[in-house]
Amino acid sequence: MKFFFLVGIVLVCTNPFISQAQTTELNGIVTDQKKNPLAGVNVFLKGTYDGATTDAKGQYRFTTSDTGTLELVATLLGFKDFRKTLILQGGNQQHNFMMKEKVNELKAVTISAGTIEASDSRRVTVLKPLDIVTTANAQGDIFGALRTLPGAQQVGEQEGLFVRGGAGSETKTIIDGMVVNNPFFSSTPDIAQRGRFNPFLFKGTVFSTGGYSAQYGQALSSALVLETQDMPDRTASTYSISAVGLGGGHVHLSKDKKSAWGGDLNYTNLLPYMKLVPQRQTYQQYPEFFGGSAFYRHQLRKNGLLKFYGYYNYGRLGLSQPRLDSLPANFRLNNHNVYTNLTYKDIISDKWSIYGGISYSYNLDNIRPDSLILGNRNELLQTRVMVTRVTGDLSALRVGGEWQQYGDGRSFQIDLNGFSTPKLFQNLQDYLSSAFAEYDLYASNRLVFRFGGRYEYSSILAQANLAPRVSISYKAGANSTLGLAYGDFYQKPVTQWLYDTRSHQGFEKATHYILNYQWITPAYTFRVEAYRKQYDQLLRTFEPNWDLAGGGYAQGIDLFWRDRKTFKNVDYWISYSFLDTRRQYLNYPIQAMPTFATPHTATLVFKKFFTKLNTAAGFTYSYSTGRPYFNPYETGFLTGRTPDLHNFGVNASILKTIRGAFCVLALSVTNVLGLEQVFTYRFNAAGERIAVGPPAPRFFFVGLFISVGQNRSNEVVNQNN
Amino acid sequence: MKQLLIVAALVVSALFPTASQAQNAKYLAAMEKNLLHLDSIQNPEEWMSKAGQFARIAMAEPTEWLPSYYAAYCQIMATTRTKGTEKLDEWLDEADKNIEEGLKRKPQESELLTLKAMSSFMRMRVNPMERWQKYGGISQENLAKAKEADPTNPRPWMLQGQSVLFTPEQFGGGKDKAMPILNTAIDKFNAFKPASKIHPIWGKEYCESLMK
């Protein structure tokens, strides 16, 4: 009995009371791998309150009354935890140690050569998605905004992204991994068309001006990789009314935030606008478009996301203009366009993630150039899978495959005053199968290698290609990166030529070499990139024997400077591109600078936010030297040059909340000064040279956008205002 | 014999504090010591070092939510004392982790939800134009939840008042709209009784300074 009492007392006594007398002092210095002291390290004994935070010299010092075996732990953001088992028995112990840096997604170097990223991600990027809609001259068009970046040419008479001496067809647009066959509204002679997709649909844009990833193919010059939004932040409705049309949309977020659906409807009619602002062309049918889109997103499991996006648009127009070269005098167009995309991605575990997608698109153009009746139909069905295996902190291997089924058909008739000839049909099909593998190997936070390869087989060409791609990025300083990229790129000849079996000789090829330096902070961005692109196996269409003996090169330097800080509430960027390119392809008799290239292009984009007026205003000035034009009467080939092109556009957005609705009034004018713009020259039957410019000297835009959300988050703009 | 043992145990526990009671006293003492002069801290490094101390207590006391709460609070306060925005997301990521840890220990705690609102409010500083829609939404949502979880808590009202105050009039903010909300906050501050010495009481003085 007494014995138990004693034991109890002894037990109670020995522990807390005696040890209190025995305090141990712990101290030391914490450094990184380069022996630099680390400040702010939380050093402590696990399971106790005892610990300290290191000072600027990396020193820590604390005492503990605990004894026995304890674990010393040190933690610091961005570093791997340090652990050491200690035996404490009073006295003084010194423990100096080193902490290893974690390879961290935000801090780690990323592939920079050839890549311009615009995304919401925390990483500092060149552009943000909002920039696309607030850039003057871009007119709310993704492609318009990208034309203010280095590498893109200012081509005004036709749609497309003409990158570094490449034709518009050498750029592919990809949404959530799926190729978009018709990213632009259907072509109209000498009038460039806008991109089809709303910039707000996307959370991220990667504009690759060369050397892009092995995940994508079939583009000799450039890939525009767009990623759609994930879950919306809230349920909201939007309405728009503008000089050219009406629109409305709704986004619904479910209560549990696991799913969302939405869509929009738009009607565009240029009749009122074109009645008011005289156009170069005469319209019999003013451009009219009706369209809509719908989406559904569903979160499955913890990290799985299923996304559906569907788009439909109908458009028609009819115009006449003086007959120039081979372009028709009268032109009518009816277009139906469908794009759908269903993808699923999921992070299965720390090591594995998967992606799968299926997409179908359809485009039908009924065109009546003069007395011809033409039908063009194209379809694309594609499936894509990719598996990612994480092999280190950030290193990852991606392996995937793609299967694309292209169908193209065209019909031809002649209208002889009400009597038409029988319809002639032509069809072609191509099955393109691809497989790719890409390995991102992070040697450290500072150095990454990307090795990739892509295999493609086209059934119509009955040929395969294997394209190696390599990129290296080295973080030279806290904010600077040095990048290198090399790769082979293959593309089928453009569909128009595929109707002739003489084009089925093989893929066209380009090889890219890129050297990049980038210095980027939240306030400033500086990029300089030198490149050389070698074209081989370009299709030549000399009669009677077509061949793949064409080729050429494009080389140059791209510069980009962006400054968000120097002037208060001002954000501006300057792009400059120097381009030296020559090629022989199609019917070019010799190597020459193509009609879509020019040596010098520069753009200044300026935006200022007037906080008192809640107005964002800005301008864009772009300048480019003259481009070659085709002159049937000259003795040389493509020797003439158009005059220099200047485009100075302004825009303003006024933001205001009216009864809880967030309103934006957007105003913009292109070519404010009304300078004459010559995109190219064409020749009429009399041999006279006619300048081709924009449809009207200026384009005016006035629009009101209203967003009504269910929560009142728009009450909170920011603390800095 | 068995009964004797029980008696013995009872006597022992009466005479000497049991392990858990000793631990509790030690916990309270450590918390009180760290909370002393908390709001006089000026520089971000000191706030982060304080956050480290609370984080240590949180790790040693896996059932208490207050250490996680204060660790997050200190990390958020550190961001208010730093001029640049480079570290902001990194620190707030840590704060959010501590808040989530706290909510695991005490779900639906009004004070933790208030901090969650504060953290996303601070994130807007990095780029207000692009972030207000997302983080403003998260902030408002959590303030609403915090009010619902404890209608007597003045702090969500104060934060809401602050956010309306700093919003330009054109966007439905301004002093006229903020004053009634801040007045409600003051009334609630006057009636507020913290559950213990170490429960949150901060904010009244700041609220008054906003109303001047």
C-alpha cells in the first residue's frame, strides 16, 4: 500500500520537477547549400513549444527544460525540412546545419525559349488574360492582342497569325489540347477576319513563336495553346450591347461548387454601323452573325475535372468591289461552324496524372464568287490521351497519343444566269496518328532540360515523320533566364493542294534554333530572342511536275520590354521584331521574301488607369516597314514594296457599378489619325495598281458590358484605390 | 486492494497536478506570453517569427485551434507590414494552411472563417484589377459564413466595413455605405466577451480608427 504511494510520488516527482533544474541551451547557424545564412528559419524541438526563429545572420538560440531523446526540426518556406535527433541532458549544444532548397513550381525555372505565356497562374508571366481585352487595336480579339507581341507580323488583308516569316497556315490553334480547324471567321477577299473565341473563355494562353513542345505538331511555325477556365468563381449573368450587336450569357455555379454550366447567345449585324461609316466595299448583304456556346464543367473525385465546350455560329454576307487580280468582283458567303470539345483530366496520385479528350468540329462555307457556286466543307474528329508520371520534385515524363480524322469536301457549279451546271464533288480524307513523349528533367531549381519526340503518320501522304525537340532553360539570376531550343516540325501541305495527288509526296519541314534571354519581375519584363528557322521540303507547284524541292529560311531578333512600375498607374510594352526571310514555295520561281513578311515591325502599347475616374485608357501604335506585293507586270519577282504601315489606335474602358451590376463601357478607334494604310497592291484588268487597305479608314467601337453576379464581390475592388 | 489503488490514484491526482492539467497550464502560459504586446509588432520579420512560435505550439498541441489561428493571424499581419508583394502569396499560402489546420480542429469557427476572408482580401493587393473578382468573392463568402457561425463576433463586420470603405463610391463603396456596418461592428465589440484570456479580442481600436 505504502509502496504504491511512494512509487506514485517518486514517479510524479522525478519527471517535471527534477528536470526543470536541467535546462539545455541550443544554438547554431543555419545556412543554405551555398553557405549563405538563412533568416526566418523556424528551429524547434518536436512536441515541445521550445524553439526560435533565425535572425539575419542565420543564428538561433533557445533553451529547453526537456531532457532525453528529442527531435530537432527546422522549417523554412521553399526548403526541405531539416531533422536531427538529439539527446538532451543539460548544458550547451551547438548545432549548425544546412538546409536544401525544394524544387518549387513557382520558383523553378520554366521553358522560356520561343514561349510567351499569358496566364492567371501566380508565376510571373509576360501577359495576363485581361491584357487581351484592354489593348487598343486588338478589338477584344485574342489574335489582335497577340499581334502586339514580338514575332507576329502586321498582316491586315487576311486573317491568321503570321509568325517569324511563316504563313498563317503554319500556326495552329489548340484549345485544351485539341486542334481548332477554323479559329477564324470564314475568309472574305481582302478583309481580315476576327478570331471566333471569346477571350474570357480562357484562363491561360501560351503563344509559342517557335520551338514548341512535342505535345503538338502539324505547325511549321507556331502553336497557340489555349486553356479554358476551370470552375467559375460565382454564378453570374452578362449582357452586352454594342455598335455591332447584342449578346447575353449566363454562368451557373452549383451550391457545392462541384459543377458549373453556362452559355451565351450573340447576334451581330453590321448594317447600322456600315450605313453610318462608309466602307470600301458595297454590301448587298451586310455581315450578319448568329451564334452561341455552351459549357459544362464537373469536378469528379478530388482533382478530376470534366469539361465540355460547344460552339455554333452562322454567318452570311454579300459584297461587291472592283475586280482586282483574280479576286471576284461579287462575293457572297454563308457559313456554319461547329466546334466541340470534351476533356477529362485528373491527378491520380502524387506520381500520376491523366488527360483524355475528344473533339469534333465542322465547317461549311457556301461561297458565290461571281458566277461560281462553291461549297467547302471540313470536318475534324480527334481523340487524345496523355499520361504524366512525376519522377522527381518537378521532373515529369509525359507520354501520349493523338488520332485525327480529317474530312474535306468541295463542290463546284457555274451559275449561268439562273441556269447552273451540274454539281461536281470532290472529297478527301486523312487519318493522322501521332505519338509523343516528353521528359522535363529538373537538374535543380535553376536548370531544366526538356527532351521530346513526336511521331506522326498521315494516311493521305502514306508517310511518317519523327521530330525531335529539345529545350534547355537556365536560371542565370534571381529573375533572369537563359534558354535554348531546337526542334524539327512537320506539316502536311495545305488542304487546298491535297486535292491534287502530286502534293502527296511528303511533309513540309522546318527546323528551329532559338536562343533566348529573359529578365522578368512583377514590375518589368525584358526578353530578347534570336532565332533561325530553316525551311525544307516546301511544296512547289510548277506545272507539270510538283515537287518538295522548295525551301528557305527565316532569321531574326525579337525584343520585348514591359514596364508596369515606372509611371504611376501606367503599364506599357514595346515589341520589336527584326526579320530576314526568303523562301521558294508554291509558284515562286526564285527564293524571295514572301508577301506576308517585312524586315521591321514595332509596337508600343500604353495603358493608364485613372483611379478617380475609374477609367482605363490607352493606345497602341504599331509600325511596320513595307511588304512585297505581287505585280504581274514587273520583270523581277516580288521586288516592289508597299509603303510603311502606321496604325495608331486608342481605347478607353469606363467601369462603374450601377445597382449592384458591374458595368464596363468600352470605346475604341483604330487608326485615329486616318493615315492611309496600304496592306498590299492589286492590279485591275487595265493594268492599274490599286492599293488594298482596311475596309474603312477607321473602325469605331462602342459597347456596354454588364455583369450581374449573385454575391456582391464587386463591392470589393481593392485596398489600394 | 483495487479500491485502495483507486484511492491512491485520487490522492495523487489531488496532491499533484496530472499530466494533462500541467500541460494545460503550460499551454495557457505559453499562449499568454506570446500574445503579450502582439499588436505592437511593426516589422514583418518579427511577425513571421511570432508566427513561428505559434506554429510550434500548434504542432505540440494537436487539438487546440487557437495556436493555428494566431500563427495565421501573424502571417497575415506580416503581409500588411511589407511594402512589396513578392512574398505575399507565399506567406498567405502558409496562413491558409494554418487556417485549414485550425478548421480541422474546430470546424465552422467564426474567427477562423474571418481570417480566411482576411487572407483572400490581402491577396488582392498583388494585382487588384485581375484578382478582385476571384478573391473578393472568396472574401465575401467567408465573411458571410463567419457572421452566421457566430452572430456576436464583431470582426467579420469590421472587415466588411473596411472593404466597403476602401471601395470607390462608383462601385458601391465609400464612407456613407461603410459607416452603418462599422457602427454595427462597434456595438458588437462593446458587447463581446472573449471565451478566455487567449481568445481573439483584437480589432476595436482599428475599427475606431477606420471611422475617423
